[in-house]
Amino acid sequence: MQVTFPEADNHRLANLCGALDENLRQMETALNVNIARRGEVFNITGPDRLVEQAARLLKDFYQRARKPLDIDDIQLALVEVAHKPAAAPDAESDMPVLMTRRTGLHGRTARQNQYIRQVQEHDITFGIGPAGTGKTYLAVASAVDALERDLVKRIVLVRPAVEAGERLGFLPGDLVQKVDPYLRPLYDALYDLMGFEKATRLFEKGVIEVAPLAFMRGRTLNNAFIILDEAQNTTPEQMKMFLTRIGFGAKTVVTGDVTQIDLARGQRCGLVEARLVLNAVRGIAFTDFQNDDVVRHPLVARIIDAYDAWQKSAA
């Protein structure tokens, strides 16, 4: 297929293609097509469906190319275009938008939007799926949104202190400093969604609290938005203990990836068991993310698919 921009603006074309045609290379990698450019003429070859997506994306990027295109915008658009065929025609009007520093933040896939709606409509929500599907980021965004709308009074971040296949040994500092390395993904999301200064101020005031899972026993959390991250590394006893901490006016989100369990061999996984035990309990929602919900560098979804295929063949 050939895409032409007659009377094209050279400045726009340069922004569209990026330095050394980097934006075109991103599109080729993500969509598995080849793009050859001569001036304002772009020749796209590959499977018909993917060629049509690439042509649509080229035209869309050209409209945005009055200024240089950010690599993040390129990669997010590549994720979105891959999901547009499966999206309902009125999906955009039904898309929940979250109130954070990043204006217009919303889910990039149908399951992500379903996840946000479930968090808003249920007191306990589970987000289960592979890395990069937005489980943690959207949970934190929903917490920030609830805080901004004054639906909760504080945010509580919880994570089991389990190393990912290696022993870190003794960690110096106070309790918060010891747990910090395990909560870094949650901190990164908070700083992105609130700004570093505001998030730091709220930490100092106790509006945002770090609560190690082992120290949750005996507490009742009222008017709080509680996030348990990396829940695949909880035992069934820890999971039950955590879920019974919820108080009046509280909302809880549990996230995890059951393919990345770091528990000792022979230990049962609390997240897997909770999925079986609580599946039919009214008021609790589950979102099961798939590989096609990955919203990271376009290669991440392919890496996950490749590992899945290799494990199936090995089995």
C-alpha cells in the first residue's frame, strides 16, 4: 500500500519520521510491516490488516506532527491501534477518565477500561495478569482519583517483602526504608500521577502510607484506598488477613501476576486461592488481563508471547 502526503510540509515529515526514521522503525517493529519512504511517499508492505493499521497510523501521526512526536506517544498509539478493531464503536464515549496530574488519563484497552469501572463500582477488585498490562499503574491512578474527589481520606500501599529469586540480605534504615525497594513501582506511579513534591508532602502528612503486609494484622482501615501489589507472593493466610482489614468507606485493589510467583517451593499462593474462593462473592470483581493488554514498549507483548509459546512447547 502507498500513502502519499501531497504538498507535504518538510518540517512535519521530519517530525513524523523522527531522527534517523526512528518513528518509522518503531511502527515496523510493533506492527510487523516494512515501511519504505521516498520524500512524501510511503510504501508499506506486509499482511493486509497490519498494512491498513500502519497507513491509518501514519496519517494520524502526520496530523499531530506540527511539533516533534514524543516516543511515549508513538508507543502508546501503537498499542491503541492494535486494539481499535476489537473496540466497540461507542467505546470512547463510555471510557472512564481519571482525575490525576496527567489530564485525560484512561484505559488503553477494553479490559483496562473494564478494570477502572470495576474499581469504581466495587469495594474489592482483583487485577490479575502479566507484566505491563497496567494493573498497578491504573490502581494507583484510581487511588489518586478517589483522593482528589474526596471519596477517601488516605491511600495505603501494601506489598509482601519477597525477593524475586535472589536474597538481598539485611537492608539498613527504618521500617519504611527497608520496605522502599519493594514498593518502588508504586512510588514511581504516584510521582508520575501526582508530581514528586505533592506526593512527598502527602507522605509526610500520613495521607499516603506505606504498610508492610506483615504489619497489617489487627488493623481496620476506614475511608482508605488500599492497594496490595505483587499479591502472587502472599500465602492464603496472608491474603485472608489482608482482605479482612477493609473498613467502612474503604476500597481495596489487589494486583498480581500468577506466572511470577516467588514463594518458597511447596507454599500455596494466596492470590490463586482467592481467585477460586471469592469468584462468586457479590461485591468483589476480577479482571483477568491478557498478553494483548500489555501497554509498554511494543516488544514486551512479543516477549511474553514468545515465553508462553516456548513453555508450552517445552511442556
